Amino acid sequence: MALSHFHPLVQEWFKSQFLKPTDVQIEGWSAITERRHTLIAAPTGSGKTLAAFLTCIDSLVRQGLTGELPDSTQVVYVSPLKALSNDIQKNLSTPLEEIAELAEIAGTPLPEIRAGVRTGDTRTSERVKMAKRPPHILITTPESLYILLTSRSGRQSLSGVQTLILDEIHAVADDKRGSHLSLSVERLCALAENPVVRIGLSATQRPIDEVGRLLVGNEFITPDGKPDCLIVNTGQARTIDLAIELPRRELGPVTSHETWDEVVNSITELAQTHRTTLVFVNTRRLVERVSHQLAARLGEEAVVAHHGSLSRTTRLAAEQKLKKGRVKVCVATASLELGIDIGVVDLVCQVGSPRSIGVLLQRIGRSGHQVEGTPKGRLFPLTRDELAECIALVRAINHGNLDTLNIPPWPVDVLAQQIVALCAQEEWTEGELFALCKKAYPYRELPREKFDDVVKVLSEGFAPSNGRRGAYLHRDGINLKLKGRRGAPLAAMTSGGAIPDNADYDVILEPDETFVGTVNEDFAIESLAGDVFLLGNNAWKVRRVENGKIRVEDAQGQPPTIPFWLGE
């Protein structure tokens, strides 16, 4: 589809920002305009996000100009990362504002087209505003979408949805989080008054049809097993500058101090010859260690840290510094792996083995993140085993190979959560509920007896000795109907999702009560007043440990220890 099919205001804005549409955008726009389900699989930096959003923006602009823009959510964008959700809102607000300015200049003022973020970071006041006046474009995460579908106000605001965008769908496809999202998608489509067009954005995967089937669900799979959607698959077409960096000393079975120093020195030298460098490590503890050692070599102001246990404010500050080129190096975990806009990154360094072809491609793709840019990456294996893995990864990428995607079949713990959430707000017959669950692709082969077993446990409780206390559902055995008990809504809202809970302690800076981040419960309990530890590239001195909180002050340059976090 050519750009000329869009409204003149949208065309004018696009031409002011870009020379021409990419191939991905031209193919994607055609299918989305025809209201076809579409999966866009392309390398990072190929314009996937705008391929999904521009048609939606065009539709909202046309409705606004004709006075037919309703006060309801029409587009839902789901991202697996809270940071990515915040980033998308910022990147959406700019074109919406600039198109509104162009409309004002043209003498055809537009009503406000609102984009809002609803994630775990969203303040209560903003959630209340959103419930009263829903945004036209809702940006959320799989877990927050589940909560909105479970709450009464959320269900009201989502009934007018026409387009669903699932970004970075490959990041959740092969685990229970993807199964959970697939059931939420079917719930959204059942709730919506009109058919919902599904748009998936993915890195290149193998087999790509499997991602397509996950996107469209069981209802839209043809008899020969093909997903009924247009797949725009540009393949791994980009040239990648990828190499392995080895220390002078021979690698051993474990990392020696000498090897570690060499690796950090090598990264320092590379950072000094590039404008901005993104360093990926595999654990949050390593983020603190590497950022601390690089800061000692490059200067405190030249290095920032980024991981999921830092506060939202700290993470956003790090992203903004990187985007504006105010730091030389950012050290991160998977928190910066997906498509967050962090500006122009010249080099990506991976410390240790990423253990996956897809993860390595995603991380290296954060550099050269512009159309026709060349990603540049350097791998730093720390042991002999990691060297063998890194050689295999580089060989696979050079040969165009990818990880094979495996979607877990019908996880029953996720199924139980969604059944309670479905029955919390309305009554269902068992047949209708089973049919809805079977529409989700991971549940296509769910046996009826397994579904009945889950319903039995949810209606009778987990242990007979507890009586009905563990039961969440009322089951009408005569009419085969289900509805939630009194505690079902609260249980569904507070226990949803497939991300494991952790009992981390909040780190609070005194005297201004600033939330710095979180540390593991075991580390917090073992800390004493006067201890100094590193978090977010800053050293903090413990004043006291309370229930669920560590109160700290600035350590003023005292030598710190490094906190640990337990993995999932």
C-alpha cells in the first residue's frame, strides 16, 4: 500500500520525518487497512512499530475530523516490558502532537487523540483518570491487560477495541507467559463489540508459522494448519558485524580475576573508541559489578546501570542519558533487550554467553538501530564452556540459523487463573468456557477431562480437609454453570500472571524517602547498619533494616559490596 492512501495530514507528517516507507511498512499497511490479521517479522530497526501504528493513527485522525471519534479505547498495544510501554507512549505522543499542529495550520483542528499507559508502574491517580476517560490508544503489558479484563471498569473501557497490537510476541511465545497472554487475547476478542484485528510484531523466528498460529488463535487456523493471516517476513537480511574478543590468558573452567580484569579493560578501550556502548550481562549482580568497574576507569558520569530491580525513575533517567548521548556506556540485563528507543548505539558488548541465538540477535540489534544501519557486536566469553557456546552462536548467525520455537501445551496453572478471572465478573456455562479456552492456540489440544479436573479443583478446593475455603467458584452441577465466589475477584486480581513472585526489600533513600530500587530478601536480612552496597551505580550506606525496607543514605564514596538477587 502506498503512502498516498493515508489522509493528507498523516502523509505530510510522515514525509517530514522519513525519506520513504520501508518494504515492511508498505506490505503491512496493505493488510492492516483491509482488516486482516497481520504478523510482521523483521529485524530490529526496520520500522515494524510504525507499520502497525500508522494505519491506526490514520483511522483516528479521519474519525476526529468528521466528528465521529468516540470516547473509548480503539487500539490496545501490548508489550512484554513496562519500559517498552513507556517508550512507545513517548514515541506516539510526538506524531500525535505534530499531526494536531499540522491540522491546526490547515484550519481543520483535531480533537485530542489520547494515548495512555497502564502498567504496574502507573500511579493510582492516573488509573482513576483512565477509567473515567479511556485513552483511544491503550499501551499495556500482558499482566495489566489481564487485570483490566478482570475489573468491571476495565471491561467497560475495552468493549470498543478494534485493533490489538502484540509487540515482541516472540519474547513470550515459548513460555507460560505467552499461554497466559493468548487466553487474555481470546477474552478481549470475546468482550469486544466488533471483530478485533490482531497485529503481531516479532523478530525473525523459526518456524514463523508457529508465531502466526499463536497470534491468530485456533479459530483462524486453516484446515492445512496455516495461520489465516498475512505474514510479512523479511528474514535476517541485515549484515551484522559480529566477533569474539578473547583475553591474552587461556580461558579456564571458571573465570579468574586476571581474565575478568582483561575483559573490563577491553570493554573500556572499545567504549573509548565509540560514542555509545551498550554492555549486556546475564544477571543483575553483574550489572552492578561491571558498571562499578567501568565507572572506576571511565568516570562516574560516563556509566549508567539498568536492570529490573532499579526504580522506574532510575531506569528512565538511564534511558534518557543514553538516548541523548550524555553517557559513554550503559550496562544492562534483558531489561534493555527489546525495542526500547535508546537513541543511536554504536556498539553492543555481551559479557558471557547469552545461551540463545534469538537473544544474541536481539541484543546485537540494539546497535545500528536505524533503517539500513549495521549492528555491531562483540562477545566476551569468560570460561572455556562459554567460548564453545559463543563460537556455536556466531557460526549459527553466519549461516542464518535460528532457535526452534516450542510453545508449551495447555499449562493448567495458567488455565486455572484465567477461569477464575472469567467467572469473577459473569456467569458461564462449562461448555462456553471450554470453547473459549480452546480458541487460544496453546490450548488447542486441551482434553475435556483436564478442563473438568481444573474446574473441580477450583469449585471444591485444593484439599478436602480445608472444606470450601480453597474454592473460588460456585458450580451448578445440574445446569453445568460456573460463577465466582466472593473472594474470586480479589484472588484473580492479586494472583494473576506467570512471572514468579519475589520477596524483595525496597531500598529507601533518607531523608527524602526516594525509592531507589529493590534487593533480595536474603541480602537485606543479612545487612547491618553501616554496611555499604552498590545499587544503580551508586554506593548506599545502610541506616537500618525494617520490615520489607532498607533505609539508606549516600555512602559518600566508601567502598561497597555488591548485592545478589536469586533467579527465578
